[in-house]
Amino acid sequence: MLKLVLTGVWVCAVTLGSVYFSMQHASAPAISDAEADRRASEEYVPGEIITVPAIKNGAVQGYFLAKLSFSATREGIAKLHAPLRQLVTDELYDMLVGSTYIDIAHTETFDLPGFKGAVKDGLNKKLGSEVITEVLVEQLEYLTKDDVERVANSQNRPYQKPVPVIDKNGKVAADKIPEGAVSATASAH
């Protein structure tokens, strides 16, 4: 019985000691002054989920569910003639409706970094300056037309989850907004 108690005390002491020393040696990543200035001049703008129809051969084949968030310069946002979210929605419709940028039949050809770059470049071109510094794709999924009809008609068929769009490198669009940016943006509005 005494051995069991001493073993328990020894395990607790080792665990507490290792936690204490790991906390002492853990430090936040070093950020350069230039990086800190850049982050201070930017604002994260959380996106909203939008539904974009996928049109092929003159008919709607399904719908993209997309949620994009952005890092943008505060100065650029202040100069905008319309809210950034609405401009983003407009650009996504221009980019995705009727285009073959994302071919659902061949998602292995989808280029997620290229998609992010195209959205960023398209928005900055539309805005007339480098306002958008980073695009975060939080959600990019596809719903077939049959799934939408099933939900609209309240049919009792099993629910099919939206299909995530996977790029040619096997990555799913699921960027995360930095946690500090979300609370800072929410308190600013």
C-alpha cells in the first residue's frame, strides 16, 4: 500500500515539474517590428456564407456554398465606396457563375492557392488599389441540384452533406481566422 502511495506522489511530482519547466521555456513566437506594423495596419473582415449557382450548358447544376474572410488594410477599407462584404459577394458571382474555374466533375484540377490569388487580384482590381492582403477560404462546398430540391420539397430522403471542394493537392478549403482578429473586429463594429 505504501509503495502505491509513493508511486502516485512520484508521478504527480514528475508531472507537475515537467509542466512547470515547459511553461517556463515556452515563449510566444518572435514578431519583427515590420510584421507588427503590418498587422496593426490590417483588419480581418469575417465573411458570410453565400450561395453561388453552378451553371453548365445553360442550366443550374448545383450550388457552391462559400464563406471567405479577408485581411485588408484599414486605410483601404476606409476609402471603399461600398461595404467590403458586398463587393466580395459581387466578385465571387462574377468569378464563379457560369465559369469552369471549379469543375465539380474534376475537382482534382482545382487549385486552392490559385483560387485565393484570383479572388484577391480580382477584388484589388475592382477596388483600384491593394486593399486585400490575404484571402481565407473558410468554407467552399458544393450542393447538387437534387439535394436542394429534396430540402425544398421536405422529402424524407436521407440528408446528404455538402461535398467539400478539394484542390489538386488534396487540401480542403478550411482556413481559420486568427482568434485575436475575430474579437478585435467584433469589438470595432
